[in-house]
Amino acid sequence: MLTFGRGELCVFGRFRHIHLQVESWDLQKKEKTPSWTMEIKTQSESSDVNLPLVPGGYVALKPPIYHSLSPRLKAKSLALGAEHSILLTATGVVFTWGMGSHGQLGHGDLTSEEEPRAVEALWGMPMSSVASGGWHSVCISDGGDLYVWGWNERGQLGLPSRGLRKTAQQQQQNSSQQAGASCQEASTSSCEGLQEEQKHEEVFISIQAFPALLDVAPSCEIQTVSCGSRHTAAVTTVGDLYTWGWGDYGQLGHQTLASLDEPQRVEFFKTEQMRVVDVVCGTWNTFAAAVKEEVACT
């Protein structure tokens, strides 16, 4: 059974004689008959059927894809990206498969995997949870450390991002031109030191193909993490919420539309004396569950 918008319901069934009937019911009405129905022919008679609910759509008569995994892969949790999957086993081992064009599988290359493959860089470090963005992946170790890998185009890994540093570089060039004028009056050694410092600041990471340890907050462990399409949010054990990545829709919660390539605490909850207990990211938004901090009376 699949539900659609505007109170419509579609029921799909498979019959003994390989006939399929599609029905549409209006959930807002108490009628005992469907508002629309269609009998589907067999695969040999018709390869696809146009549906009024989905213009240009069709019904595939093949059963859902079923693929059994190895008995040793006792799954604890599963996270799905736009083109890849992450599986966490009961023993804390991370397996990934699917598209790897953005390094989201964490195997050190950009190749795809048809079968679940263990992320070898995490061997010996049991993980407690996994999460996936559109093209990036994260996991939390039993010790509360956060590991990230995949695409970093908008800083969603919390690592220096080329996309975000372009603006910074432009600002740097403007300041360099101003500094160049003053360098004419300053010593040559000091000018060379300034130019050398600017070169070091141009380091960035577009794709992180191996898991990298991300220091989100000093002296704080990570309790839970969630990913949007191109942003990430993490909650520490003391109840602070940190977000980073793409912020064009205000999904980072910092009262600005700026994107960030390093974790930054959402100050709203501290200001309101609230402790965050959970966070869930949508594609372009973020939801946080928080409780009011109890203030001790003096």
C-alpha cells in the first residue's frame, strides 16, 4: 500500500494468474468503492502502463528486489544516502556499498561496490551509530568520537572546503592588494612572510575518501549525529548542538544563511537554557529535541 498527497491511496496486488489491479481510494470520503481502478495486463501483453496519478509513469510487474546478505552481517542499523548505503553490524563493524564517486563509501577510492564491504580504516574501533547524507557518511565510535568521509563540497564534513574558501580567497586577494601597497613602505622580509602565510591558508578538501576523525567540541563526546543532503548536525553528551555544511536555507540554525566548513555550536539553546537530547536532519532542514535545563536555587 502506498499513500500519496491529497488523501489518495493506491493499493497494488499480485494475483495467481499474474493479473494486477490498481485502485485509487479517496480517504476523505467513506465510499465503499474506489474512485478509480485499472486492470493491468501481464508483462508479455504490456511492458508498461500509463497511470493518471503519475504522468508518464508505469507499473513494473516484477516482485520487489530481494537480496540476502551474508549471515555474518547481523545488522544493527542502516543508513541510506542518495546513491549509497551504510550498515552497522551488532559487533560495531561498518559496511558500505553503492555508488562511490564522491568517496562516500570510505574505501580510499572513488569506485562503486555492488556488495557490502567493510570499511577497513575503522577496523578495531567498534562503532555505535551511523548516518548518511546525500553523498557523505558519518559514524560515532563507542568512545564518542565522530568519523566523517565523502563529499565536502559545502563543508558538510567539517573540513576545509574549496567551495566555501573561494569567497575567503577573494577577500584575501583584496586584502593582499591593500597589503601590497603598504609593503612598499615595509621591509621585504615581512612581505614575503605574509605571502607565505596566505599560501598555507589555501589548503582544502573536496573529497575525503577515507574516514577522518573530526574534533567537533573540545573535551566533549558525541552522543548522536544526523545528516541532511549537504549538512551535518551532532549532539554532544552535555547537550550542545553543533551544525556545519550547507546553510542556504537556514538549516544550520545560526540565524544566518551562511555555510560553514567547521562545526559551530547553535547558541539558541544555550541562550534559552535548553539541553538538546536528539537531532534529525531532513534534506534541507533540521529538527532538534530539547529539554529545559533545571536551574539550581541558591
